[in-house]
Amino acid sequence: MLHISQEDFEKLTTFIKKNYGLDLSEKKVLIESRLSNYIMDSGYCSFEEYLPTLYNDYMGNEIANLINRLTTNYTYFMREHKHYEHFVNVFLPYAEKNIRNHDICIWSAGCSFGNEPYNLQMCMDEYFGSKKYGWNLKILATDISYNALRAAKNGVYTEQSMERIPARWRAIYFKSLGSGLYQVNDSIRRQVEFRYHNLMDPIKFKKTFDLILCRNVMIYFDEETKSTLCKKFYKATNPDGYLYIGHAESAPEDMPYIKQEPAIYRKEAHG
Ligand SMILES: C[S@@+](CC[C@H](N)C(=O)[O-])C[C@H]1O[C@@H](n2cnc3c(N)ncnc32)[C@H](O)[C@@H]1O
């Protein structure tokens, strides 16, 4: 394994934190283990030799490769089931009653391999049944890892990541590809729009949202980064709209939303 000098490590972690929010200042071994093979396969002998290529990468390809390797994309279906219970029992009845133009705007921010937005689509499909045709239920799902976004668009999953999926859903929403692999049905896949978006950037989507999910993403951000991000989310949330964060994450001290339940926040009606 290649070793990174303290000076290079500090420069690299500062660069990553500034541009992507990820605080890897305690993760020297992780950086060395995840990048060593890649650096050697790319023809470099050391971090010292490789890093100038990264810092001078104006096209963004090298940075994208780095982010693919340094992000933690762990996810699975039905993760944090309390959110799905709230979604079906509280959010969707609220949305059905109050969203007059029948356009429910949901953003899965830090969607990784797509399990989260597909899971929400399955909930909505079951909830609305044949009424779904009268609604625009398309979900926006974003991430900074191009690898994760590519896999998410394919929507192919292993038996293992589907362990918590109810049997009835497996039958309706997945097709078997053989070899223990399953693909989410086209009708559900069509309802999720995957895009690259860095949460450090300004939020410039055409719509504002009734629900934003940013679960198990801010865990890698420091207090100031979380605070800035939650304020941006707040502006991008419709009055009465919700934010879900991961149950293991802490909200910033100056969280603008009102806490409803653990890891569930709401914007004031006139906020
Ligand atoms: C652990 S996964 C969480 C996936 C899903 N939300 C869940 O809870 O299962 C965290 C994701 O956040 C993404 N991420 C990290 N920093 C980001 C940033 N600055 N902008 C957008 N996505 C980011 C990572 O690429 C990764 O796919």
C-alpha cells in the first residue's frame, strides 16, 4: 500500500472538504487503502507524483474518479423503516389532501445506488394505486458519485440488498435477471430522475420540494457545513414540507426546521 505524507494528506483532505463537504481529516488509512491501487494502476509511483494531476484537473475527470473511490455509498432497501412509515402514514395523506396541483415534489439528496428513491416510488405506487395517473410523482435523485448514479439508473440489485423488501413488492416491482440479481421494473425506474448534484453548490432546481431526504450523507460533514446545507434545504422546501435526515445524524444547532420526530423535520407553514 502507498503511504501519503502528512503534508499531502492535509492538503488533500482540505481540498475534498472545501469542494465536497466530506471531512476525511481522521481517515488517513481509508485514503491510502482506497486510492493506492488506483494510483499505481494509473502509472504513478506515489501520492506525491499523483496529486498534482488531481489539482490541475480542469476537465474534472480525475476528480470524478477520486470521488467515486472516496465516497461511502452503503445503502439498502427499507433502510430506517420509520421514515417509510412516516412517508406512508403522514406525508402521503398530507400531500394527497393539500397538494392541489397534484405535483408532489420529492428530492433524494445523496441517493447513492438508488434504493431510497425507488423505495419511495414503490410506496407511492401502492398508496395511490390506480389514482397515480392523476399525479406527477417523479422523484429527483442526486449524488456526486458518477459510479453510484450509473448503477442507480440501471436499478440492478443483489438478493442481499433486497432482504427487507416485502415479498409482494419483489413480485410486483422487480424482475429476476438470474444469478441472484434483480432489476427494478421500468415503470418504477421511469419515475426517478437521476442527476449529478454536489450539495456544496447552490440549489438551482426549477422546483421547490415537499419532501427532501438527505439521509446518512451529513454524517461526513462538519457542523458549519451541515448548518449551511440545512439553510439551503430550508429555502428549497415548500411551506409545510418535510426534511428527513439519518437517525444516526445530528441536526445542526441552528436547524431552521421544526423537529417532528427523531430524524423528521418540518418547515413552518409561513416559514
Ligand atoms: C451512505 S450513502 C447514503 C445513501 C442513502 N441516502 C441512504 O441513506 O441509504 C451517502 C451518499 O452521499 C453522497 N454524497 C456525499 N457527499 C456528497 C455531496 N457533497 N453532494 C452530494 N452527494 C454526496 C455519497 O456519494 C453517497 O452516495
